[in-house]
Amino acid sequence: MEHNLHDETKLLALIGLLVSVLLVVSILFGVTYFSDLKHAHDEVDVKGCYIKSS
């Protein structure tokens, strides 16, 4: 069976694409997670959600 250089190049490109997508998703997840941890202690004003009657 012959080795086709074009098939190997497509396989390497696909592996590179999948690795780069995994890296980007991991970085975005990490940034979101640590941003959420940073803002977890902010107080929520529950009374600010109600309509004020005059």
C-alpha cells in the first residue's frame, strides 16, 4: 500500500485544528471560571428588583 503525502498532510492539519480548538476552548473556560470566582463575593440587591410604588 502506497503512502500518499496528501492524506498525511490532511491528517496532520485535522489534528492541528482539533488541538487548537481544544486549546482555545480550555482558555476561554479558564478565563470565564476565574472571572466568576473573582466576582462571586459581590452582593446582590434583592430589593432593587421590585417596582417601586410612588
